[in-house]
Amino acid sequence: MNTAPLQGIKVVDFTNVQSGPSCTQLLAWLGAEVIKIERPGKGDATRNELQFDPNEPSYYFLQLNSDKKSLTLDAATPDGKAILTKLIEGADIFIENLHPGAMDKLGFSWEEVHKINPRCIYGTIKGFPVSSKFANLKAYEPVAQVTAAAASTTGWWEGDNAVPTQSGAALGDSNTGMHMTIGLLAALQQRERTGVGSFVYQSMHNACLNLCRIKTRDQLTLDRIGYLTQYPQYPNQKFPDYVPRSGNQEGSGVLGWTYKCKGWETDPNAYAYIILQRGAKDFEKACAALGFEDWLTNPDFNTADARDRHKQEIYARIQAWAIDKDKYEIVDLLAPAGVPCAPVLSTKEIMNDESLYDGNTLVKINQGGNIGEFVTVGVPFTISDYQPTYGPCPDLGENTVEVLTSLGYTPEQIETFKANGTTAPLPKVPENNK
Ligand SMILES: CC(C)(COP(=O)(O)OP(=O)(O)OC[C@H]1O[C@@H](n2cnc3c(N)ncnc32)[C@H](O)[C@@H]1OP(=O)(O)O)[C@@H](O)C(=O)NCCC(=O)NCCS
């Protein structure tokens, strides 16, 4: 029995780059049929971006387009519009992430698509909410991060490197795709009851801001009392009236920091993260594991509030303790005492960790040809009773004939579409024939 949650759901995928494709790849892995529309001769912008070989699709493309079908289609031509209309007639979801206004110009706005197929859910990704003064901006990852409080609150708060800093995590791109997935799944559920497809609008800004929710918590607290006890600036430095950058501070009230470990001189990731929890029992156990029992009777350290005021002394002492220990050894020493801690891991260490190849976390996809096998991150959650499978990414236009045939077009019509620029680029006219 096919237990794929989205079995039978047909997605017309007019997205490219990362935000939209990350969403539609997840839909495909959950069992939907995803037909990716790509411009003839060009395809998704990431196919040819950051390639390791000029003749092969890049790992950028390969990370985001597994298990989709590729249909090359110029949706600006009359035949292209007719084909897209037919596709929409049979679709459950239409999703796009072109620059603001582009889809309206092509004639496939939410209103138009809703007229073509009222059951079809319409997903759209843009940089900003419609109400925003930035609504018409084109957007890439950093645009979301710098406008949604991610960059202004990330990085160092003093010194030469005290600049707004981007997260390595794709808070604006893939995170937006994941948020869009939630919206689409909700709309599918809603359609079960109403019979009508909804318009799902997901901005990169809102997806990123949603992950900065605790920074709005901090702004509210700052507005009330003018300081934030958990921040490294407390108690000795003056706080601005906005949430400052806080280095490696843990995001909540517990006292967490990143510590240099043995080998840091040559390995930039020889660090461990160690957290002291606020509860008295937890602190007692941590002190025993660290050998810092004197803290238990010292009023500067024996309450959580006192520790907030003396955090720099705490950081310094734990740092001195950690410096001659391997980052994994630290976890072995502290974790048995219930201390939340972890080694800082590089991409290499993660991808070499065989325990993560559990069928879901990291997965290997056989792309075939010169690319062979590559590693990607699978569906990030597990569902009992369903095991996703992971197949290759399509070549540009690989499924064009298959999709057009399924729409009822004859081989002659399919040849015409190829010749007239609808599904393949028009041949270049030689200079002397112009
Ligand atoms: C990512 C982004 C900045 C790229 O902008 P861009 O370089 O202008 O590229 P787009 O893909 O949006 O569109 C380029 C053109 O190709 C056209 N096009 C794309 N696919 C087409 C197709 N299959 N058939 C016909 N035309 C097509 C678009 O209509 C557009 O035409 P126009 O400029 O005449 O209006 C922009 O799409 C954007 O801001 N998107 C919303 C936010 C987003 O998702 N960003 C990506 C994060 S990973």
C-alpha cells in the first residue's frame, strides 16, 4: 500500500532558486507529483550557478530538485499559456516565486488561476508582505536576514567585527520554503471542507521574522526595563534602545557560551558549547562535573540571578577548564552530569557521521552519469508508516514529452511546440541571415 501523505496531489511548480524549490522538493518527497516549469534553454537559475563542472548541474540545483519532473515551457507564448492553463486545470497546487508583478504580467495571477481552477491552491513567495514598504523589492537570502532582525542581532557586539552578520542557515530561503509548505498543507486541509483552493502568500521576511520571535521578546523586555540580564552586556555595559548583538549567548535565560578547546590554534571548529541551567539541582551537578563546588557556597554564583551578574567570571573559569580538553571529551565529561553541551561540528564532520545516514537525516541520491551519488538532507521529520524514497533530479526538460502527452497533445503538436519556441529555444539566426 502506498502510504505517501501527498499521494495523488499534483503540483505545478513555477519556482526557482531556493525558497520555492525547497518547498516543492519536500512536497515531492511526501509523495506529490511535482512538475517543474523551466524556461527553455535556461532552466532554473541554480542549474548553472556554482557548478563544479560546466557540463553538469550544480550541487546547488541538485540539493533542491530531487524527484521532480522538468517541463520546459515559455509561458509568455500563446501555446505556452495554453499548456500552462491545461496543467492548472488538473492541478491541486500552483506555486511561484517570480519577482513581484512578473506572474501577473504572464497572465497567471491568483485571480486568473482561481478562475481556471477554483480548487487549485495558489502559493506565492515574495520578499516582503504586501503591506510592506519594501513589497516591490526583489529578494535573496540576505535581503530577508537584514530586514527581519536576524542580521542586526547576530554577531559580535564590540570590536572590529561588530557588524550585522548573516546566519549560515538559510533563514530567508529554505526556511521560507518550509513555512510555505505549512501554508500549503493547511490550505489542502481547508479545501477538504470548503472544496475551494486558497491563496497562500509567504514572504521571506515573515518566515525569517518568525524565527526571530525571541528577539521581539527581548525588545519588549528592553523597552520595559532597559537591560537584558542574559546578554553578555549585562550588568556592566550600557544597552541601546534596540536589541544588540550578543555573540554566542544562549537564546533563553540559561547561561550558555562557546568555549575554545584543545587544538583551537589549528582547527577553527575546536569549540564546545556548554550551558549552565538555572535550577539549583542542575547547577549543583554541573559544579560537581566541572570541579567547581566552591561556587555552591559563594553568593556571587549560587543563585541563577547572581550568575547572570557574574557571567564573565563564569565564562573565564569554564574557558580555563575547557582549553586543554578535546571538544568530544568535554561532552563525555559533562553530559553524564546532565549538563547540556555539544561539540561545534564542521560540515565535513557532519557529513562523515555514519550514524546520520539513517534513511532520513542525511541521504544519498544516485543521480547517475558523471555525477553519481551525492549526499543531501532528507525529509527533516519522520512519519510512522511512511518512508520517503529519494530519486534523482531531472535534466532540463526531461519530462516535457511525457507531461505534454499526459495532457492529450499529439506527437505532431509536441513537435510544433519544440519548433516554435514554446518548449525549446528557437534556433539562433546566423548573423548573415538577419
Ligand atoms: C529571485 C529573484 C530576485 C530573481 O529575479 P529575476 O532575476 O528578475 O528573475 P525572475 O525569475 O523573477 O524573472 C525573470 C523573468 O523571467 C520570466 N520567466 C521566468 N520563467 C518563465 C517561463 N517559464 N516562461 C516565461 N517567462 C518566464 C519572468 O516572467 C520574468 O520576466 P520579466 O522580468 O519580463 O517580468 C526574484 O524572482 C524574486 O525576488 N523572487 C521572490 C523572492 C524569492 O523567492 N527569492 C528567491 C529566494 S531563493
